[in-house]
Amino acid sequence: TIDDFTWDWDSAPNVKEPKVAPGMKGKFSIKIDPTGTDVSLKYTIKIDENKLAEIADINLNITGLVENGVEKELTINDEGELVIEKIVEYKDIEAGNAIDNLEIEVTWEDENTEESNENDSLVGSVANTTIQMPVEIHVIQYMPEVP
């Protein structure tokens, strides 16, 4: 569970740091470092926006993906999940070229309804309240198929 967001207070000039509010943008990082691994591997990362809504009752949407400094196309599947899959070959691990730094950009959407306003105020203004983004990471040994 990710709860270490870097919020962009410039995205909501009426919000005083360290408070957060709907309309703000933020990001969190995931680092995949297979250094020392002696096999090729495949990793899958799933981030489910729907689970976040169930847990925190807020509308935090994934709005960007940056991999090793390069913006990637963002594809959310029909289940509301961002799925990132990658095969990391042993030769790249051995050469030291296999560390992936991912930045997931999020926006706290403002639904602007009476019900959501009350909950948003509670989440954004109470000291030490956290927003937790559920993230699944699966790593398996990868064996290329031989024809």
C-alpha cells in the first residue's frame, strides 16, 4: 500500500501546505531493482482505482505514468486498473541496466457533491489522515519459450 504521495501545491493555489484537497495533483514512486538476481524475470504491477474509492471514499485517479524519466502511454483496463508488465532479461540485470524507476501521477478529482465535500474535508484537513493507494506487485522467474 502506497501512502507516500508527493503533492503539488501549485496545482491548488488555495490549499495551504501540508493540507490536501480535491483538484490537487500528486505522484508516488515505485522502484524495481533486480540487482543480484540470477535469472530473467517478469513483473506485473496492478493499481486499482476502484479499490481506492472503496477504502478511502475519494476519487483519486491515475493520470500519468513516467518510466525512467520517459512519459508512457497510460492505459486503464475495463476493471479500472493500471497494469504495467515488463520482462527483464538476465543479460540486462548482469550489465546493471535493469533498474526501473516508475512515477505514478494522480489527480484528486473534485466531484463537488454535498456528500463528497463532507468526506473530502475530513480526509484533507484532519492531521495525520492518510490516503492509501492499493498496489499489487508480482514478480516471477521468466523463462523464454523456445520454439
